[in-house]
Amino acid sequence: MADPMKIRASAKDGITEVKVLMSHEMETGQRKDSSGNLVPAHFITELSAEHNGKQVLAAQFGTAVSKNPYLAFKFKGGAKGDKLAVSWVDNKGDKRTDEVQIN
Amino acid sequence: MRHRLIALALITLAPLPALAQSKPAGDIASQAEQIFRGSFRDDNPAYWMKRLDQDETMRLCSQFKDNPPARVRHKIEKAEMASIRYPVDGKLIGDWKEGEKLAAVGTGGHIGFIQPDPPGRVRGGNCYACHQLAKKEVAYGTIGPSLQHFGKLRGNTEQIIKYTYDKIYNSNAFTACTNMPRFGLHNWLTPEQITHIVAFLVDPESPVNKD
Amino acid sequence: MNMQRREALKAGGGLGLFGLLAAAGLITPGQARAEWNKSAFDAKSIEDTLKALGATGAENSTDIQITAPDIAENGAVVPVGVVSALAGVEAIAILIEKNPNPLAASFMLPAGTEASVQTRVKMGQTSDVLAVVKVGGKFIMTKKEIKVTLGGCGG
Amino acid sequence: MSARLRAALAVVGLGLASMAMAQGSTMDEIARYREMLADGNPAELLELKGESLWKTPRGPKNASLEQCDMGLGPGKLDGAYAQLPRYFADTRKVMDVESRLVHCMVSLQGFKYEDVTRQWFSRPGQESEIEALVTYIGGKSNGMKIDVPARHPEEARMAKMGEYIFYRRSGPQDFSCAICHGQDDKRIRLQELGNLTTRAGAGVAMSTWPSYRVSQGAVWTMQRRLIDCMRQARWPEPKYLSDSVIALQVYLQKTASGTVMQTPGIKR
């Protein structure tokens, strides 16, 4: 099972800033292992962020996003205590959802 | 009687740390040598373990923390100077383009179980790790002096060419216990490869001098 | 997350992210859109990528800024951000010209989300990085060169 | 001074200034690169994981590590990393964070030594529990001063042996640790090198490990850092947890003592 994300969401002056760290290999499919075999691509393909159930960002990743992906974005609105959920799914169907309260 | 027993017990207990502290420095060196040698796996191939052996220069540099007294320094420099060998054809200046490649390569010669270099990987001079050379390469180190415009500043006389070759072949012939490896002595670079790096440094067409 | 959502997430196996999220009640079905854009991510040139994104002919604009260092100490992790002061930005894509597949990531911004995203990308070598932005149904772009250097022992 | 000489000096001065500026902007951009990475250190993911590994009952004895004594008493982690390595009476050995952690995993949880140390560092797709645990333990010393006075005779002896190894040259490049880490203000390529013989230099180095290395996509522990330095010196690799690696750490931590820990770090 995928490891938890680390999500920070903070509201200030009517804007909520969200910073997300995901735990993922992000294999390109071009790396060779020690025996010289290509390691199959394994990477997050889609991500979605919801504020109190309303989508505030949708993203699509390719293999060029770095290992343990980082993502930061901002949206209008959001108050302390509101729920912010981030979900991702990868090309093998692994997935993860984590939720935090905005502070 | 009871008091004397306690006193005796104290004496036998107390001296242990005191003894350990009073051991002379030379003893630390031999103990350290022992734990260092004992820190490697038994199944390391013999040629790997040979890399832990020290020649006289390495031993002296370690002992004097790279700052030997004048007498030792002269002795090292003289012995190292005598080690220098030249290409069979006697030509000390090669192809600067080959030298440029060698100057940038930092791989080769890594051993061990974790991340060894694959067999046949080019062993470079890794000059940029320590020196500034061509202007266009901004990722240069500063452990050694800048060599930008090396030939432009010094010319490319026979004397300069020989000095440059000798210095790369055996840096310790000029400065005992310098940070620079003895590339030729260790066969890290072949005499021919050294001539290419000499060209990279002194050839007026090389980016070291032209840019 | 409550128990129901957890169960829904577990059950959502073959639905894809958005079907899954819809099933979990995390997003409403109306938001479930845009499959992963395979043809854009598989494209091997800037031109083909723009075509797959529907952004052919995107014009250069000074209304977009790429926030990134001029030099990256390691190509495996290069911080890249895209910011625009324009209102109504709908989508942002980050492309790396000299990567085997230029498209690194794309973002869809619902109304209310600011045109300001930051992520980290892999760069095989020194290259132009492009930010392509969709605003008012039109595509505009800007670019910045990021140098990838060697940092340490070189081995 | 003649006008000509003054003019010549001015030209040299200008040349030097513009060179310094060009190099300055390179280093400024590198600083900017690092700054952009610092906010969002993937090591924080490992800290979370390490905390769960520390607190979860595991192993043949189904015990957590919460009774592990890292030097300040069972279960006391705050500041423990900053005061290691130290002499432990129960094992009669000077131990660093990692050797002590492995000792606890063996003695408290009942794991076999070979099993817990097999994956002492991660590879892509193969995670390391030790990396996660050390990141968590290190974080518990964040903001605290490194304090390794090495007063116990065994600690003092290890510090001296560490110093000996630091200056010991060998191998096909004539390297020792001191070659790269014995002077102030030097760089290898664009990487600044700490002068590990001074408190300032050793402080910068020792206070920021464990550290996430972006080039490796992994957190490196101090064992990993030192063993890899030896690989770069083109020596064979010392064994994990071997005395010479611990001795080097005692020497370096002693030199760095007084510096405030800022861990986990993020590096090239």
C-alpha cells in the first residue's frame, strides 16, 4: 500500500495555499536495474484536490515529475478547519487519498 | 583489615580508564590502523584491499597531516621526481579535444559492493572537480588553483610542456603532500592520456586559452 | 476519512481516479473529466505535444512567468513554478524541450484556483522549459533555459 | 603611482570584479535552487514512516522500540541524536545512532542482525527501515546543540582514532578525508566543502544529516555518507557499523559540538 502524503494547507487573506509531498518512486521506464533489465515505468498519472468536496485542482503527471513529487498551488477561499483532500492514482492502479484540515 | 580491602578494590578498579588515557599517541596510530583494516569485509578481492596500502609518501603525508617539515618534504619531492616516465615516442603534447573530455570525466575506478563502476568505464582526470579550466564550464571546483588561460599566461615552450606533463604525472615531485593525485604514478592516466590533458592546457586553440 | 469513504475507495478499483473519487463522494460526478492524455505525454517533440494538447500555435506572452533557478545542481529534481497574473486561467502545462517526452505535467484549474503552481521535474540535460497556459479558450506560452550542472565528486 | 600603473590596476580590478560577479551569480542561482527545494523536503515523508516504525510493536518479540535507550534513558529520544556517538556500559562499546538502533531492534524486538542490516540503505523500489527510523530519531534533535565532548576514555580513544583515519591517505588517487575537507571555503565542482577540522565546518556538515539527497532520491544517514566518501576515494567500502566509521563520527561530532541541529536536511 502507498505511504501517506504530507499535506500542508494554510489560509491567509482569503487565499488558501496548499503544499503536498507524495511518496512515490516515479520510475521512468528507462532505468536499468543491476542485472541490466529495464525497470517498468511506475508513476502517478492523475491527481485531484478538493476543498470541502469541491475540486480545486486536477493534475496529470508524466514520468518527468521527480521522485516523491511535490506540488504547491493556491485557491481563493478556504477557512481554518475546512477539509482539504488530495488523491492520486498511478499507472498501475495504486492510489492514495489523504485529508487535512486547513489551518 | 576491612579498610585495606576496600582500598585495594579501589586501586584495582580505578586504574583502567587512567591507563587507557595515558597511552602514547603512537599507540593510537597502531590501534587506529588495526580497527581501520578490520572494518572491511573478508570477501573483498585482494586487489581492492591493496588500495588501503600506503607507500612511503602516503605514510609520511598522513603522519604530518599533509604539512611535512622541510627535510621530509625535500626527500619526498626528490623520490617522486625520479618516478616520472614518458611516452615511448617522447611526444609530450597530444590532442586537446581528447584532453577536454578527460578533464570533465569524474567516473572510473569505483570499487565495492554498493555502486562500483561497470567494467570498462572510462577513468577520467576529473580536473573540473578542483580546477577552473575552459570559461564555458561554470561547474568547477576550487580545491586547486584556476587554470583558465594556462597556456596563454605561460606560453607553450618545451619547458612549460614538460613541467605540465611532469606535474600531472606526479604532483608530489613539485609539492610534497599536495591535494592533487599522482595520476601517472598510479597508472590512473596513461602517459598518452596525460599528453592530451597537457594539450588541453597549453594549446592556443584549446578553450582553456581561446575563450 | 470516514468508514464509508474508505470502503468506497477500496471498492473503486477499476474506475480510474475520477470515477473513484466520485464513488468516494470526494468529488461530484460532474467534475469527473479528462482521461490521462496519453498522446500528449507520449509525444516526442514540442510540436507534437502542443498538437496533442490542442495548443498548436500558442503565442509567446510576457504575462506568464516561470519561477525556477537558472542553474540546477541536479537534473533529477528541478523546481519549476508557473505564475500568471491573468484572470481566468484554465490550464497550465510544463514542457521540457530536450526530455525524450517533453510534457512533464499539466494542471486544470477550476474557477477560483489561482494561476500559480509549483512542482519538481527531471531534466536529462540543460534545456528550455516551456510553460503553456490556456486562458479564455486561447493558448499562450513562455520559456526559460535551465542549466543542469554537476555538483559533487563527479562520479 | 604612475597614471599608467593606476589604469592597469583598475583594469585588473574590474576584471576580477566581473569574474567574481559571474561566479557570484552561479552560486546565487545554486542558492536559489536549494531554497526552492528546502520548502517541501521529502525526508518529512520518511520521518512520518520512521515514527510509525518506532511506535509499532514488531519483530519476533512483538515489541515497539519505545523502550530503546539511545543514551538518555529508555524511550528518551529528544536530543539523543545530538549526543551520539557515546559509550554504552551495557554493550561496553562506543555506538553511533545506527549501531545503537540496530542493537535495540535485535535485543528488544528480537530481529536477527543480518535481517535488520540487510537493507541498511534504500534502493529504488526497496525501502530501508533504518533510513526512516534514523530520520525520525534525527528530527527529535532538531534545534538542539550537538554535544559530544568525548570525555569517557573509550570515546576519547575513538575520537583520536577517527582523527587518524581522517588524515590517512591511500588508494589510486592519494586521497584522505582531509584532501577535500581540510581547508576553508573550497568547492568540488559547485559543491561547497566544509572544513571538517573546524567547529564551523564540521558543524555545518554534522548538523544537517540525515539529509534527503535529490540526486539519490533518498535520505542518507551518516553511515551512508561516510561509507560513500570512501567509495569516492576509490577505497573498498567499510562494513556497515564498523568501528572506523563510528570513530570518524566521534571525531567529527566532537569537533562540531555546540552547533545547532537542523535536520533532516536536503542536499544535492
